[in-house]
Amino acid sequence: MPTREELSGDFTDFANARLPDLVRIARALTGNPHAADDLVQTALEKAYRAWHRVHRTAPDAQFAYVRRILVNSSYDSWRRKVRLQNLIGRRVEPEDRAAQGPGPEDQAVSARTVDALLAPLTPRERQVLVLRCLADLSEADTARELGLAVGTIKSTTARALNKLRATVPTPIGV
């Protein structure tokens, strides 16, 4: 049995190595850099509490475990927001991005583009596309990650891509 210091060091190494990937996925899930940071922090806190069970697995399995926490936490956050909307009887508006001021994330044009493209999608469609396209998981792996059937992943992917095609103008001459 490893000591607490060894587990802590192992977790720190993992977190340092995979933080950029986790932030990229969280950013795509939330569409908000601040919410993404909070989501990653929540996922890492939950993973740290279970690290004594996870640390013996392969690095890919460790990342898959934390990614699953990330996706589930994102979905839980969305459900809480919907419950709050139902409770108070009105729509809760997202934060005003312009009022937040520029940050280092504003330097990445591609991140803004991804946020804008994914904005019209439902949380489930966003999760599926993020895992399929950004995390590069197969349909079967995405289904396993989200606890859904492969057919559901296929139909959700098709529906989300059709929404994206409908919202993105096609350049002239293409």
C-alpha cells in the first residue's frame, strides 16, 4: 500500500500532465472558460478522493476515469440549472462574456470558434460531440463513457451535426 505522500505525488504528476486535455474538454462542454475551470477543479477533487483505487491502473484508464467525472459533473451542473429555472419560473441567463474582459483564452481563435459552434447544441449533444471529436473516442467508447447505447450515440451525433450544418453558412464556391 503506497503512502499518502506517494499517492499525492502520483496524483500531482497525473494532474500536471493531463490538465491541458481536461481544460480543453471542459471548455468545449461548458462553452465558458470560468465554468470550465470550476468543472476541472471539481473533477480533480473527486478524482483525488478516489486516487487510492485509481492509481494502479494504466495512464489511459486514469484519464478515462477523470474524464468521466468531468462529463458527469457537467451534466449534473446542467440539471441543477434546469431545476433552478423550473423552481423560479424563468430562464437563468448565462454570464455576459463581454463583461468578463479579455483573458488569455481570448487569444485562441479556435477555442472561440468551437464555443460558438457548440452553443446551439443541447448538453447531451455537446457531450457526445466533445467526446467523439475532441477526445477522439469511438462510438462504443463514448457510449460506455456516457452510459448510453451505441445507437443513441449515433443518432445524437447525427442530430448534433445536422444542427451544426444548419447554423454554419456554407462558403460560396464550395
